Amino acid sequence: MANAYTEASIKTLSSTEHIRLRPGMYIGRLGNGAHAEDGIYVLLKETIDNSVDEFAMGNGKRIEIELSEREVIVRDYGRGIPLGKLVECVSVINTGAKYDSQTFQKSVGLNGVGQKAVNALSLSYTAQSIRDGQTKIVEFAQGRLVKEGKVAHCSERSGTLIRFTPDAALFGADWRFRPEFIEDLLWNYAFLNRGLTLTLNGRAFRSAGGLRDLLEKNLTVETLYPIIHLEGPDIEIAMTHGAHYGEEYYSFVNGQHTTMGGTHQLAFREAVVNTLRNFYKKDFEAADIRQAIVAAVSVRVQEPVFESQTKTKLGSTEVGPGGPTIKEFIGKFVQQTLDVYLHKNKATADALLAKIQESERERKDLAGIRNLARQRAKKASLHNRKLRDCRQHLGTRAALAEQSTLFIVEGDSAAGSLTACRDVQTQAVFALKGKPLNTYGLSKKVIYENEEFHLLQSALNIEDGLDGLRYNRVVIATDADVDGMHIRLLLISFFLQFFPEVIAAGHLYILETPLFRVRNKRRTIYCYSETEKQAASAALGAGHEITRFKGLGEISASEFKDFIGENIRLEPVSLAHLHDSEELLGFYMGKNTPRRQEFIIDNLRVEKDLVETLSPAA
């Protein structure tokens, strides 16, 4: 029988085989490096984490990272891995010193998996330990030991050196490190570990101000009041308010950036609300207090429990065995220190109160408009088919919730092609009607007065923040022409203006679709650039034809299916300095026509032989 279930059906994999077969269980995702959460950065982070843990235990104040095109070297000056256990520590799962809480009191890694995953997912991997004048080197290929050196004398300082090259067979032939993501990673390490110096190809990353420096780096416009910086044993907080919409948090546990938040971030959000209500002796709405807040919170706990191996969300409820809950620990610290700070800094207290009252007034002004918009949307939904929803959504326990995606397309033609071939379980489609409104400089009132934006906000379920976001990926899918680019810019402006946290949390993407189809009777090649088109033409030789796709509606459903399936190309929308977007938006979207005209004239390029560059077949 083809589907016989016998003893022969049962397989036992080695740890290395399992990691390579199911890498998502260990590093979250693969990816080619286009997104900050892609696996190649997780490999680097897992390696640096071990060195940072050494520093946290008082061993070594410098970590050196050397990055070439494909190879990474991380060298620390800690105690070095015990030489007799070097092979086991980098290749055998559930082996390490971090099970002994006396040795690593508050480290990031506790399960002995991280470095083994780095080893297994690397084409080549070398570990060298230098300890008390002796050294040992071990070499691996795709997680398999290929050479174990003997213990030898060494005059170098004690520490560990890890060298690895991520495996292109897993991450794709086009994978590459993006320096901006690595620099952000190293800055976070520096902010959280004052006294530690990290270098990237000789460039130093260090911080004297901790989380205050983190906010100052990410806030490049004037805030409503000076950054509040509070510190205590195992906790550090920095916070301020701006003039934007939404909430923005940077949360950390034992030096690990928990990009998805967790119990510590929830506890902080609640503690700020309770403290300010008590301080001002008024029961403000929580949303009014937190509107436009930008904050960073870092805690150190014993034996942290994360919701996945990638450690992006804290699940712990206690700061340590027998200790207080995280909610109690953070709540007590914020209540005591923030209350004292505001009593000592009246100007800050007054500015904070004015911001809360402004948010309260705006919320009340919007109340009537919001109710009318909801009634209109409810009525419209009976006849409006702009949203073709999927069945599984983010925030639910559905098996594929993390894959939930909303495509925002222009017009019914593109929506029809995409809807016909989408995965109805995880892919939803929202069709725009023409060009959306330019929202730059407008208040949130416009969302409720503009039916299309209100329907989009409702589809995403982000009116009250990201907690209710229904799709993990929000994908702008517009035509690759001038109008499509303009619509893309208008949509990005909308998110920047009113929901910047969607971008900050890495949920917004641009769909890349092919510009050309090059084919002959035997083979079809889809090309995303002029260079790819020329290469495809050369590969197919004489007798091929070239089709230029002007819009998504021209691509048949059978073709479109491949572009939104396993081979989907998504470009993440990211902004390193989120609050530096005001000047950028003001230039491109504001009323500064003479300035823009001057820029266009100064940068205009004329292609004299444009027609000759196109092949006759095009």
C-alpha cells in the first residue's frame, strides 16, 4: 500500500538533522536577510548573546565582530569554554553551563540550543576556546564534526572565537547581511550593557547613557518633555511623549530585544497608567495616557521563559523562583520612582498632563464622528465587497495565524486576479477605489470621515492599537508604474501618520511583482528588472517573446499564484528613525511645490537613446 503505516515509517533524527529539517523551530524563520528578523541575524545574535552573557557575569569588556561578504567572526574576552567540553557545547543540544543558575544568574539562553543551531545551519563553523594559556579548535560542516584539534599552548587572552558561514542551501543563494540591521543590533547591546564595547569591522559601539541614549538615537525631533530615565536593581526605564499617533516600545529581557513584547511590556504599560492616575488624582482613560508614548524598558530575571526559541516575546510571570511577579516588580518600581520624579520636575509633570488632556479632548471630539463612521461602515459592508477576508487571523490559536496576510491592491481588476489564486486560509485582499487621500498634516478625524480609510482600519482592527491586529503581514500590492508608486507612497504616508507602530513592528511590506515575462515554447522566465530581462533573453536565445506587465490586472490568476506563494518577494518597509519621518513626509507629501520642482529639475535625467535600449520583442 502506498500509504502503509508501519515500523519503517518511524524515523529518528539526530539533533543536527532535526535543526536542518525544521529550522523554524529554532530560529523562527529563514529569509535572505531582507528583514531584521531573518534567520541569518538570529545566528549572529545567538553567537553574540553568549559573549554578552560572559560580560554580564563580569568577564570581558570587549566583543569584536568581523563581517565579510558571507563569513562572520565573533571574538570575546571572557573565560572561554572549558576545552574538554568544547565539542559538546557547540554541537550537542541541551549541553551548557546555563542550567546552573549559579554560573549564569540572569543570562538570555537557558536551554543550550542557540549555538548548536548556528552550527547546524552553517555551511562551515569553527569554534576556538582560549583558556588559561591553552587553546583548542574544532571545525564543523553543516553541523557535522570534521576536525577536532588537540589542546595547545596559546599566548592570546582568554575568550572564545566563533567563525561561521550561513548555509546558502537553507537561506537562499542571494542571502546577504544588511549592515543597518546589524548596526541596530549592536547599538541595542551597547545601550543595555554600559561598559561593554562592541566593534564591527573596527567601528566601535558603546553607550554611557543606557536606555536614555537609545531613545535619543531613535527620537531625532523635539519631544514634549525631557526623557525620563529611571534605574533600579535589575530594571531600567526611559520614556517620553511626542506629537505623533500610536505607542512605541523597546522592551528587553536580560539584554534580549523582545520585539513582540511580553509580560514585562504589558506590566509597564499598566504601571504607567496607574501611576499617572494616582499622581494627577484623575481617572484618565488608559489610551489618553499612552497616546504618543515612546518608551524603553529593560529587566533582568532569573530563568526567563520565552514563547519561542527566537526569544522575541517574554512569557515569564515571575522575576525568579520564589520572587515577586513581573507585574508586581515593575508596578512597584514605576509607582515609586516615576511619582518621585514628577514631584521633583514640575515642568515635565505639567507638559505630560497637557498631552494627556489634549489626547482626551481629541478622543471626545472624535466620538460622534466615530459612531457615524461605524454605522456607515456597517451599512456599507452589506453591499461592499472590497474586503475578501481569509479564515485564519493573527492573535488566534489557528495553526497558520502567523502566515495571515492582507494584500492592499488598486482596483477590482487586480483584486480579481489575486482573489482567484490566493490561499483562502491565510491571504485576504482589500481593494482600493482609485487613489487614496493624501493624509499628511491631517488629524485622525480624517480616518472616520474617509470611508475607504475607515474600512481599511476596521479590516486591520488597529483602531485601539496593535493588540487586535488581524494580519501578520500587511502588503501593499500596486502596479509598477507611476500611479502605482504614487498610491504606494500615499498608503505608506497613511501608516506613518496614524499607525507608525505597524511599521515599527515590522508588519508592513511591498509586494514585488515581475515586470517582464520572457518565454519560448519550452521555458518561461519572469523578470523583476531590466537586468534580469536581458539575462533571460540571452538564456533563451532566438525565438523568444517578451511581455511587459504594466499592471497587476494584466497578470492571469494562474501566473499570479506563483508570485504570492512560496516564491513571494516581499520588501519590508522599515524606518530606522521613525520620528525622523516628519521632514521626509513634509517634503514629498506637504505643500512645498516650488521646493519639489527645484529638486526635480536639479535631478532630472534624460535618456536620449531610451527607445534603442528596448529590444524589438518588447
